[in-house]
Amino acid sequence: MVTVPMASSLSYSSINSYRRDGFVFPVHVLTPGEAAAYRKRFEAYEAKQGGWYELSKGQKLYLLQTWVAELASHAKVLDAVEGVLGPNVMVWGSSLFIKDPGEGTYVSWHQDSTYWGLSEPDVVTAWIALSAATVASGCMKMMPGTHKWQQLAHVDTLDDKNLLTRGQEIAVDVNDDDGVLVELQPGHMSLHDVRTVHASDPNRSTDRRIGVAVRYIAPHVRQLQAENDSAWLVRGADTHGNFIHETPPKHDMDAAAVAEHERILKLRQGVLYKGVVGKPAHVDLDIS
Ligand SMILES: O=C(O)CCC(=O)C(=O)O
């Protein structure tokens, strides 16, 4: 039995599931109409930008795009995150996970913690669906209980169909059939622990699969691989001062935000690609 933090919207049984399995879903955070409006804003950004894949796989877009900042600090998202992380919550990162029908992109079995350089597993991802994530469209698959394992060894595949930064894959065999299929309707989200082993298959449906993954940390977490890491305080207080504070943009792509995003992304890429052999084609910044 666990106690539910006062402000959390998650029930006892949802928090128990998260603690037992390392993930919980579906959590209803947006109405279908709100999800459709966010999708429209994403697709307008994409059209203007010439593709979401630019700007390093859409990492930390909450520093450039107000719609991502709104999602990352959305009260309903934070009410649920608080249930598993506690009252003080910082956004450490965000990524877009888009799979277009027929393009064959996928995500290999991995633990998020592998290259993030973070000191503790008090890190949770909110994966917010802006279109239907189904078995056909390649929803995520989670291995229950694997968040209790230690950090596993991974190999970098650098496969360009793999949506992960280094195409990293766990170096142990898992039985695909043991994975729980995390199907989500637009406006629903899942929460998963930074050590939970997960993956996803290619999109074989006729619509795009659009997910916004926001990475939240508790303030006592530290960055072990870099001097100057940064995060955005979205709830409660920064009780430890381990991260430089970020601020979201006033307007989409405002000039100061673009410069700051580039500076911060370069530091972050130094962490995510540390020790990688061969620079992946999608890394658009000089990380040397
Ligand atoms: O979107 C996917 O299929 C995988 C996402 C993922 O690996 C993550 O959010 O940690």
C-alpha cells in the first residue's frame, strides 16, 4: 500500500501499479478536441520547420514552442506525475516520437536511463498521445517489473530507422510476448520509470503515430556526466539547486529562445552522445 500525495490525481491502485510494474496507463489528460488542437499546432510547426526531425529529433522543444511548454506544464499531467515523483517536479527533457505510416521506424528494447547521466532513478516519462497509439500504429510495449533491475548493458546500433538517439538496444534477450501493449487514445498518456525496459514496432496503420515524451525529475537528482545541466521547475520548489533553471519561450521560436535552445542542446548532446563511436547522421550540432 502506498500513500497518495495530496495533489495527485492518480488513484492508490494506479500508484501501486506504477510501483509494481514500472508504468501506468491510460491517464486521461486532454479531451479529444484539445489533443486535436495540439496536433494541429505540432503539424503547423512541422510544416514551417521543414520536418520535426530537424533540431535533433525535436529534443527540448518546450524551450522553443509554446505548445510543448504548455503540455509539459499542463496541470493534469503534473497532477499525475506528482503522484509518483513527489511535490517538486522539474522538466529535464522532451522528445517527439513520430512514426509515419509505412516508413518502418521503430524503437528497440532499452532503458531510458542508459545515456542520461542521471544519479537516481527518480525520473519519470509522461508519453502524451496526440494521435491513436495502437498495436497497428506501433504503440509502446513495456516489460513489467524491469524498473527494479539495475542498469543493463546496451549496444549502439546507430540504425537510422531506430528513433533512439544512438539506436541503443539492451544486450540481453527479452521475450517480446511478455511486453504489455500500451495502447492510448489521443489525449491519454502513460507514465514510465526511467529503468523500465520498453520498445515499439513500426507503424502499420494509415495515420501517423504522434507522441510527446516529457522527462520529469525530482530536484535531488544530479547530472553525473556534465558540469552544467539544466531543467525547468514546473511544480513546487527546487530544493537542491542541482540544475541551472530554464525558462520557456514567450513566443514560438523567439530569437532569444532559439539561441538558448541551441546552447543547451549542445551541452545535452555532449551527455547523450558521450563515448559514441561514429557520429549518427541525425546529430545536427557539432558535439566535439
Ligand atoms: O515512442 C516510442 O515508441 C518510444 C518512446 C520511448 O522510448 C520513450 O519515451 O522513452
